[in-house]
Amino acid sequence: MVRLLALSVSSAVLALPAFAAGTVDPATVTCKEYNQSSHQGMVDINAAMHEALKNDPKLGALGQYELADLVDKVCADKPASKVMDALHQ
């Protein structure tokens, strides 16, 4: 019984939308998804964005916290955009 419960809980966690650890696709995350995410979801998105943009000439020099602040700002201004598109506009 305990084993079944543990499997059910782990399945539910893995079924969460794109924000389970390591499953964020920076190219597809929208500002709406970002804004509606839990704190951990936002952290996961920011980490994925930081990794994806580390070689970007404009955004690659930003630290993870600076990039997170920028994502907050651009997503507030462009809530219907993909995060990556909003960052490059």
C-alpha cells in the first residue's frame, strides 16, 4: 500500500507541466506559464533560460539573478509572448 502511494505521488509530480526539474524547454515557455508558475517553477525556468543564453552576445553576460529580474520585467510587459522572444525584443 505504501509503495503504491509512493508511486502515485511520484507520478503526479512528474506529470506537472514542463516544470519538473530539468524538463523546461526554454524555447517554448510562455510568459503566461512563467507568471502562473510556482516559485520552484520560476526558478527552474530561470535556470533553463540562463543555461540556454550563456553564449548569447546580449544576454550571456547576465548572472542568473539578473536574468531572472529581466524575465520578470519583460513578461510583465509582454504576457502573451514566449519568454525567449520577449527577452530578444
